[in-house]
Amino acid sequence: MRQDRESPAWSTLLELDDRPEGPLHRRLCGALRSAVVGGRIAPGSALPPSRVLAADLGCSRWVITEAYTQLIAEGYLEARSGSATRVRATAVPDQRRPHAKPRVAAPVEFEMLPGMPDLRAFPRKRWADAVREVTASIASSDLGYPDVLGHPRLRERLAAYLVRGRGAVASADDLVVCNGTLDGVVRMCRVLRSAGHTHVAVEDPGWSRLSSAVSAVGLTPVPVAVDRDGLRIDRLRASPRTRAVVVAPAHQFPTGTVLSPARRAELLDWAREVDGLVLEDDYDAEFRYDRRPVGTVQGMDSARVALMGSLSKTLSPALRIGWVVAPPRWAEAMHEAAVAVTPPPVIDQLAFAAFLDAGWYDGHLRASRLRYRSRRDLLLAELASALPGLEISGAAAGFHLLLHLDGRGAARVVHRAARRGLRLVDLDEYRMGARPGPPALVLGYGNLSDAAVPEAVGRLSEAVRTAGISRTRE
């Protein structure tokens, strides 16, 4: 029976009207036939034993056996001794056009997409231990509907970590646990709109989903250029209707620039002048290789900056745990807006709190920093050997960098790399304007194993060569 139930069709909805014409076994036969032809019962699926289906439908077994027998005769079902009655594998012919050729995509052997941490290094055992400990000790009251602001224990532990590890000004009262950075941006934008804001500035190039989220809330995203010192504050001032901006000061995505000290001061001056708000995306800020990680802008003026972060780059995006530390002026409105949202699962929140308490999170960050730095150094060495002369930027932090290409042709390189099993992304994919910028590739190495780096760079070199881009700068 276990073998027969591996792909059962026992729960398929059979559309049997109580008052149609015709006997029940014919109506059942027609319902089963329609389910097979319509694809609701897949080929090879096992049908329920006659006595089980008879009990479910409130009829005699004779009705079921008659229907099964008719469909076996028609070729829709097959019956084998000692096994369940099944849908015949060839019961429904291939409905595709006879001359249609299936699309065959080249298999992806190497992914160098940005934004993905090393998933192989996820601390499975320690996370499982934390979940197990929390599940065994959790109070019964915590198994009810969760606090929409986040569990108090995690808010306390997380606020303490942000003060200690990121130089933030944070308390549990001002912190809201959410489902990631994007969720935090959406929540803050809703509060801004309620307060009369109409425009929100975003970095350009930048995370495309960010501008989409701003638009979805009903606000207008305003692209502001980024240069080697970070966000152009002069361009921000040129938009008089804009009084809020989303910025990643510690490590801008995708350029990898770090907001310079002078720009940080300018940004806060702007926020005070326009009575505005800075939404600080603390994107992979823990991973800095040339010096200690840069502290938050929020720590410089907690009245004008909302700090946002998540575990998507430090542990895993699958955990869906993020946070927002709102300025006191905005905290109450954030709390009121949280009534209609769903926070991350309580057990996961408490597991992360235990992770922080045990010092495992700090240990994981230290180990990850060493791992990414070593992999970055290996990648830089391979690029220097295979593609000498091409400029590289944004490599001081995070786990992606920019490879600047002489001439036009980043899109061609991406296409040729895909044919060689290497997935890349063009920097233009993150630009808000229609006009392309200087050609460059965004190379992510977070989830690329050390052993795969030489081969991946070799295929990248071939793609660059065949795209007709010179390896040496003029």
C-alpha cells in the first residue's frame, strides 16, 4: 500500500452535482475522465480503493467499480493484480504542437550573481541547536499570535548587538522586527506617505526592487547618481520635492563604494535642512577587508536616520528576518502601521536571539569575513592573470566587485558567458535610466566556492575575448 500511495490522487476534487441526469456511476465516470484529461490527476497517479472512495462519496462500492471498469476499457486507467488502479501513462496525448521544439537552456555550472552569501557555510548544526532549545523551552503564551513588533527578547538582544557591533543608537522600544530590508523599506514608505511625503530618492545604479517597492506604495522614486565617494548630495538637493532618501553608506550596491566622511556630513546636513529622513540600508556592512567595518550613519544622528538591516547577507535570505530602528519621531507611526503586518515566525526570532546570546552570530561573522577576504584575494589574482589591465573597483567590502570593460559590450559578454555555463550580470541591469553607462560587470563571489574561482574566471576570460573587447587599456 505504501508504494501505491507515493503519487496518490485521493484528494482530487470530483465535480459531482447532486441533481444531474443519469445514474451515479456514469456521473462519476465522467468526473474522473474530466480530471484525467484536464490534468488534475497526473499520469501514473494511484486512485483510491473502491471501498475508500465509496465511503467518501456515500455510495455503494458497485458505483466505483463500474466507473473504474469503464475507464479501464476506454484506456484512461489500468489495473494490475496486487496494485492500485492507476491513471495510464499514455492516457492523455501530448498537446504540444507537433513541430514545436523544446527550449534547451545551457546548464549553469558557475553563478557569479551578486547579493548571495555562501550558503554552504550556513551554521546548520548551531541553528538547529538553537531551534531545538527554543522549541523545548518556549512559553505556551509565545505559541499564540505573535507580537507584530517582533518578540521582545529578540528586540532587546538585537538592539544591544546594533549598539555594540554597528555603532548604532538603538533601543528595543524603537526597533521593529520585519521580514527583511525590502519589507522595512515598504513599511517606512507607508509611514512617509501618511506624513505627506510624495518622493523618495534612491541610488542610481541601485537595487531595482527598491525603486519598485517605493512606487508600489504610491511614492515617486527619484534616481540620484552615485560616484566614487557615494551618493551625490548635490543631485539630491536638486530635487526640492524630495525629503527622504534610501542609501547604503557602508557598501553601496552595486558599485561597492563607501560613502565618504564628507558626504556623510553633507547627507545629514541635507536631512536637517529639509526636515527629512534618511533610510540607511546597512547592506553587508559587516564585511570590510581593508579596515574595520564602517559604523552606521544612524549613530551620528539617530533623530534623522532610520536604520535597516537583515540576515539575508550574513546568514541566509531564507530566514526572512530583518529590522528597522526608527527615529523617535517616527517610531510611534511605525508601531501603528505594524498592526496589519505579519512578523517572522516566533521560533525563528527566538532562535536568532539565542544565537546572539551564545556569541555564535559574532563568531559566524568573523569566520565569514576571513572566508570572503580569502576568496576575494583569489578572485583578484585570477582576474589580474586572465584579464590584465581591466579596472576593478568596489572590492574593499562585501562579496561582489565591478569589472570595468574597455569599450561597449557588457551585454555581449553576459550572453557569451551564459553559453559557457557562467551566469553574470551587466551593471546596466541596475541603472534606472534608459541610457547605458560605462560597460561593467557585477561579479558576485559570495556563493562561489574557492575551487570554482579559477575555472569561472577562465570562462569569463573566454567570453570577454570572443565578445571582441580588448584586454588592455589604451
